[in-house]
Amino acid sequence: MAQVLKEIQRDKILEAAKQELLQYGYRDASMRRIAAQAKMTVGNLYRYFESKDQLIQAITSPALTQLDQLVRSLTDDRISLNQTNTSVGLSIGELRPKIDRLARDLTELSVRMPQEMRILMLHSDLSEQISSWLVSLLEVLAKEWALFPFNRDAEFHALCRMFSASLFQGVREVFSQAGELDPDQLCEVLRIYFGLFLNMFSPAAKGDQR
């Protein structure tokens, strides 16, 4: 019985934390306000979660796990959020048919975990980790596709950061307005966005097959 009550209280904390994060963001979220919303003292809150970071991780970890499974399934385990990718071995021509599924799977995930996905994308330091991972991935793909004809690292890395930032910011933007779109609309917006982004690279990509 005690364990059941503990789990109920933990769920109340997580729900209060989600509302706090959605309203104030990660940096301005207050453990004191979360405790008040969960109707407990701050001291008791810290018995469940030692820090705000631990609380954030508890909220976003399920969504991050689902997102990683989505990416791994889509790329036949060639790409994972949990590892640094040193090679991918997928051409633009091979990735293009996967765009519809990527848009559909992301939409389904946002429907199953709407608050968690918004927090992950918009209000958590984990979004910065995803952004950094995306830069590393694009650097690998850019080399494999011979996108940028530079021998100097500075220009190459600058372009990879620019394109990665624009891709991730676009996804963040649509998730920030996800409530204004029904699932079909969200899926279509993502499909068009990913398709246009991939098309930017097609003329320069080595080995691209339309």
C-alpha cells in the first residue's frame, strides 16, 4: 500500500512539473512551485527527486527512448541518438522514400506523448543535446555525400552547424504550435519540411539517385 501511495505521489509531482515546464521553461522552472502544485513540501519533493535535472530526465526519458527507437527503426539501426555516428552508408536517394514514414512516426509520437515531446523539444537541456547530435550526424552525412567542396575544416563545420540549426529549429517551431494543427496537418507539414530540406542537398550530393 505504501508503495502504491508513493507512486501516486510521484505521478502528481511529474504532472505538476510538466505544467511548470510548459509555462516557464527549463531554466525558470521552480522546484518550490512544483512542490506547491503537488501539495507537498519542498523537502518531501527532494526525497523523490534530488534535483531539477533528475526530474527533467524522468519526464523526458520515455519520449527520448521512443525517439531513438523511431530513428533506429527508420535507418535499420544505422543511426541512433545514443551513440556518435562515424558512418551511415545511406544515400539521399535511399533516405528520400523514408520521409513519409518519419513524418508519420513523429506525428504519432507527438500524439501519444504531447507534453513530453514539447518539453523535450522546447524546454529541456536535452534539446541542446539533440541539436549537438544532429550537427555530428550531418557532418558524417556531408562527408559521405561530398556536399561541401571545402578542404578547410572551418568552413565545413560552419555549414554543418548552420544547416543543423535550421533543421532543428524548424522542428522545434512546429512542435511549439502543435496544438494549432491536427495530426494530419502536422504530419503533412513535417513531410513537406523534411522533403524540402533533403532536396536542398540533392544537386550537390554524390551518388544521389532520384
